Amino acid sequence: MFSNVPQAVLQKMEDLNFSKEIASDLSLVPQLLSDTLKEIKKFHLGDKALHDIKLSLQEALVNAIKHGSRLNRVLPVRLDVEARKGSLVMTVTDQGDGFDAARLMDPTQPGNLQRLSGRGIFLIRNLMDGVEFFDGGRKIQMVKAFHKGAKGEDERRKKG
């Protein structure tokens, strides 16, 4: 996936580690995305990878604000971004009631095709190399690999 990224850049990425907390306000998402991508762009990961990261972060943040915190500005949403073990790890945490990710509807099933919502987690799972939920669904951890052959890439090739 990121086989064209020079080794020196990969080593510098290990320095990428930041956290940001915002109020549960959808109007704050674009600036948080912009600030986050500004940091990530320094590592020249390529347009497709940046698109995947941006869309996944946007979906996760919007879900946390709308469904987790129910637009309650008093409840913060936190984003943690860290480079580790050849991957970019992004975690979004909300203060809501949580949910069971295993019970999400499949948006590709005929009965769900016309629904206006329910595609965010599906998109994230298809754009990231790894996705896990913690703390009763209040925390989503998304992983994007830096190099070829990373976990998830072979699985996507098999699907395609």
C-alpha cells in the first residue's frame, strides 16, 4: 500500500502522536479533519490513502457526535492519532451509551439499499486495514498500514 514511502519518512512517522478533544458539534469536524490531515500529509502517503483516512475519520467523528453524544455539546469527542508498528492508528472516543457493532445492518442487503443512513461503519471497514470497537462501542480504532503486505491488504485483494 505505502511501498513507495521512503524508509526515512516511515521512521519520522513514528514521531506522529497527538490527541485533540472537541465539543460534540458537527461544525467543528471540518477544522479537526483539516488540522489532522495537515499533520498526516507531511509524510507523503499519496492521494488515495489520504482520501481513505479523511473519509474514515469524518465518518467516525460524525457518528460519535450524532449517535454517541447525541449532539450534546457538553459531551466531548476525542481523536487520538499515532504512528506505530508501520501503521497509522486513529481512535475516536465518545461519551455516549455505546452500541453493539455486531448488530449493525448490512447496507448492501436489498432491504437496506434505500435507507438514508447506516453506511459509515461499512465505509470505514472497507477503507481501513483494521477496525475494532472498544468500551461498549464508545471507541473505534482504525488502522491504515504504511507498507505493502500489511494486515488487511491481502484480504482486500481476495475480495476484489
